[in-house]
Amino acid sequence: MIRQLIPLIALASAAVGQAHAADLTISCGAVGAELQLCKEGVAAWEEKTGHSVDVISTPNSSTERLSLYQQILSANSGDIDVMQIDVVWPGLLANHLLDLSETLGEDVAEGHFPAIVENNTVDGRLVAMPWFTDAGVLYYREDLLEEYGHEPPETWQELTEIAQEIQAAEREAGNDGMWGYVFQGRAYEGLTTNALEWVASHDGGTIVDEDGQVTINNERAVAALDLAATWIDDITPEGVLNYTEEEARGLFQSGNAVFMRNWPYAWSLAQSEDSDVRDKVGVVKLPHGPEGKSAATLGGWNLAVSKYSENRELAADLVAFLTGKAEQKRRAIEGSYNPTLEALYEDEEVLTAVPFFGTLYDTFANAVARPSAVTGESYGRVSNAFFDTSHSVLSGDTSAADALAQLESQLRRLKRRWK
Ligand code: GLC
């Protein structure tokens, strides 16, 4: 971790170092077209207000981004005024962030999904404004499923079988690089979101329940992880053990996978002019296990203002602009980023650009939260333990039964911190 951090900090301070002339600095994600969209939004605000802003990019992995922010904030540094923060971080970072309802007014979050506003409210303080929401969805090759006579799978078992069949037939036909299923399997936050979907859709709970009880060591969770382990090197390349969102998208978008688990942002890129799978892709909810129902992990990003900013009010104004309706609509249409403003799910232009914002509305509205609210400041440790465990099961180093028994004791020891 430390080894990774040093270049990250050097990178951030180099970027910030050049930034002194600007009035503000914002850090944005750079997954897919994210950085470009952020820069365009910022440019519109600059144009409107006459102020200048530096945009710096952050690592793609949510886990690495968190380390970077924790370093910067724990040094009480105001180098970054506005920060893009993950939906699972408010409890971890609240002490370093401004209460935006004080600066922007009590009703600033009106019209946004109440669950996200509640998530971003820590001890009565609104520490971040909702920017976009996320939920895991299943991408599939419409053309291939049609050719081989299949409907999109309802269960993980069906997904496995269809993936095996099409992968084998396509390879037989000379398409050597074809794989059945890709997802996010690196040991990082993205694996937590994937593995939670496998477990929850087997009716195996959410690792830690709403009362803070550790529930992960159960037979359904074991079955879910055991099944996922069988995919590796069968329908999933071994390389997935090091995949984040973008590696999975790269393989799928070049036409080499039947199915992919990813977030909605991958849609507009898969549909772009230089995509090999343009007009060949469908999006449905994720499959479920024998006893459960489909589960999509709730993701998403928010904009927060650092308490150490020297330009707090201006920074808050930028946040209000970027999270406002016009920007959310533009980002939905151009980048298939899910709005957090409920009304935009009835906007015809948005629904034409991203039809599944309508058809999968229930998936977005009922997405399963990671246990970040209940574990608060310990969430980082809980998630790390869960993704490490899931990674060792996928790698074949240990059985799911043994791994989850061990994880349970590890989480029980941590539990003293949140109970
Ligand atoms: C997406 C989600 C975020 C999640 C991350 C994991 O960016 O929006 O909530 O933590 O993926 O890779």
C-alpha cells in the first residue's frame, strides 16, 4: 500500500503545485469518459462565474483514491477544495468535510433520492451532495444470444451454462479470444461490490446486517463464492483477478466476452462510434442464486468540500452547479451517468439516450447498500477483509467455507469498534 501511495501523492502534489494560479481545485475520477465530463462541467461554471478551477484526476481504483484522500485530509491540507467521494465514504471522511446545508441552505438536496441524502448526512451534517448514483448491471451480447437461441439469464447457473456454450462454439468457429463472463476481480473495492451481489442474490445477506451483526458466515454465502470460483479459467480469464471496471470493459468492448458485470457508465462507451460492439449490447438486471433474487450493489459518487479549503463558499457554489439539474442531465445523456435527481428518470431525452434508466428503474431504486453506515469509521477495514477473502477464494487458495469462517472471526474482532 505504502509503495503505491508515494507515486500517488507525488502525482497529486505535482498537479496541485501547478495549480496555484487557480481559485479552486477539484479532484475527479477518470474512469472511461469521467474526467472529460468533469472538465466540461467545470468549464461551464468558469464561464458563468469568471473564476478559474484546476481539475486533477485521481486513480481509477476506489481503494487507491481513498488512501490518497486520507493522506491529504489527515495532513489538514486544503490543496483540494472539492472532492469526488464514494458513496461508502461519508462515515470515514465526515470530520474533514464541510456541512453543505449550512453553506448552501437546508433545502439544497431537495429532489435528490432521499436514501442518498441520508447516506451523506453524518450526525446531522450534509457532508456531500449527490452527483451520480450507480448499481451493478449485466451487459450481454444481444447478437450472440440471439444466434445461439438464448434469452438473457435469470440465474447465475443459467449464465454459467450459456457462457460455456457460446464461448466453446465461438472458439470452435475460430474466435480464439472469446470468453464467457468478465467482472471486477482485483482485490479492491470493486470486488467487494461484485461479491456482495453474488452473496446477496443467493439470499446470503450483506456481510454485516443493519444492526451491526456479522452475518457473512452462512451456507448461502459459501455457495455464492464457491460458484464464482468455478468461473475462473472456465468462462472467465484468470486475468480477471486483476481487473477493475476498465479492464472488464476493454475486453467486452473489443468483442471478446459474452457477458460483463459493470456499472451504467459502460453503456455510452459500448455504444460509441469506435466500439466493436455498438448496437449489439443489451442491459438487464444481474442474475440470482437458487434462493435469492437479483441484487445490485449501490454505488455512486458525491461532491464534498474540504474543511481545510481556503475558498469554502466558492467551492460550495461549484458543487451546487455540478450537482444541479442541467449538469446531471448532460452527464446522463452523454456519459450514461445515473442522475440522483428523481425527476430526470422521467425526462424523455434522458430515457432515449439510456433506455435502461427506465426499464431498470427498480434496480436503481432498490440497490443493496454495502454496510458502510453501520460500520462507520471501520468500513474500510471491513471491506478490505471481505475483498481479500473473496479474492483468495477466486484464486483457489482456500475454500469458501474455510475463508468465510475466518472472515467471521476477523470481523467479530473489528466489531468492537462499531458496537
Ligand atoms: C463504482 C461505484 C462505487 C464503487 C466502485 C468500486 O465507481 O460507483 O461506489 O465503490 O465502483 O469499484
